Amino acid sequence: KNQVEQSPQSLIILEGKNCTLQCNYTVSPFSNLRWYKQDTGRGPVSLTIMTFSENTKSNGRYTATLDADTKQSSLHITASQLSDSASYICVVRDQTGANNLFFGTGTRLTVIP
Amino acid sequence: DGGITQSPKYLFRKEGQNVTLSCEQNLNHDAMYWYRQDPGQGLRLIYYSQIVNDFQKGDIAEGYSVSREKKESFPLTVTSAQKNPTAFYLCASSIGLNTEAFFGQGTRLTVV
């Protein structure tokens, strides 16, 4: 069964600290993996996309990693800011012709001053 | 500005009533989607459309209906047959089925 699991479910960190969010998936055959940021009451916004051959990709203070062998991805946030408080959703697409996106339940990050 | 617009942001409906959520995009995208988001769950696909006048059921289509008469518009009707309609609804669009999806800001529907 194709699944995407994220951990932790929620996380509270101090402003300026770093954190790492995890995403494990069983989706096969794998096409790509995206990390989205979703502010409360808003739509998700794409942060990064990782394909099978990519191990690391950065977008400002956000760095995503992908290990396609172990089917794990992480999102590392450096020097957190209050505006980083949001839900971070891992989304994996498979290679079938249909529109198959598999969504994780997200990690709720709260950055406190 | 180019983008995808959902309206209204908040919607209240009495039990037994149908209600239509609007989704418009000016990105010239062929594909459009409707998702439902509930607390503690990942987004679930309701319907999607690859092209005008064509749409397909997603994982949880029961109690919902859509139309795609124009490329820019993909309205979702929540019918009285939907047993638990209170949720956050997200519309998205993409150039094609396997390209990045851009999301609207969502509509929160509450049944009272």
C-alpha cells in the first residue's frame, strides 16, 4: 500500500534554532517528492522538489534530502524564524499515468521567540 | 497577478442544502483538482480534470460533483448526499497531470 508518513507530528522550537522534519514513504514506482509549507488557513506552497537522482536540494534556509534506497526524505530548516511556523507536508508522486499524489499528514512546526 | 483563486474563504451551510465552491485560475493550466483536508489527515483527492469538459473521480468523490465548462474554472458542488461536509477544501491546478500543482487559499466549509 502506498503511504507517506511524517514525523514528528508536531514540533516546537526556539527562534534561531535548527530543526529537521522526516518523511518516510512506500510509494512505488517513485517519481518525485515535494515538500510544501502550509500556513494556517491557507493553501500549501511548494518549497522543493526531489527526483530519484537528487540527494540534496536547498531553497534558502530550507534543505531537503532524499535517500531513494531507504525511501526517506528530510527537510532541514536553518536559523528558524517566527514566520516558519506552519505545517510542512511531504507529497510523493508515483510513475503511473494517473494523477497519483500521496500526501503525508504533515508536521506542525511552531517557532517561539 | 497570475494565480488560482478560491471563493468564498468561509462558507456556512445548513444541513440538506447544496453549496458550490468556486475555483478560478489564470495560469493557463490544463489540469485542475479539488482536495479535502481534515485535521490529522493528508489531503484527499475529490475530483480532477485534465482538460475542459472532462473530469475524473478521485478517492472520495461520493457526495460531490464538478463541472469543467471553461479552462479557467472548476467549481465544486457539495451536495446533501455528502455525509460529513465540514472541512477545508483546496483547489489546485497544474500545466499537466504530472507537473507541479499550485494551490488556492482554500475554502472552509462549515455545516450548521
